[in-house]
Amino acid sequence: MEFHDILGTTGVGFIVVMYVMLQTERIDPKRMAFSIFNAVGSILILISLAYEFNFSAVLIEGVWLIVSVYGLWRAWRKHHAAG
């Protein structure tokens, strides 16, 4: 297994763990950690895809990253508004 494969697999692990935690109600999707792990997972997968390009995979991970960054922004804004 090459280094980019390890990065991609780690990214998949982050996303899958967050999804399992969400489905088992062990994490609140409004928490910053949820979006951080999803965003980092997507970034790691996108890095691995730079070595072995697959358009549909890049597309879904790009969307996943955008949605995760939006969730992070909302959580950050809510945290700072609460003071």
C-alpha cells in the first residue's frame, strides 16, 4: 500500500466513524468535531485521488468537503454568537 492509499483509507475511516456515530446518536452533527472529521476525511481522500484520479469520487468528496466546511462555519458562528 502506497502512502496516498494510506491517506485515502484514513480519510474513509474518519468519515465512516462519524457516520456510525451519527446513526448511533453518539455525536451531535452540530458539534464542530463532526464537521472537522468529515472535512479532514474528505481532504485526505482528495489527496489520494490526486494520485489515482476518478472524477465521480472527486466530485462526491468535493461536495462532502464543501458541506463540511459549511457545517464548521455554522458551528463556529453559533459558538461565537453565544459568547
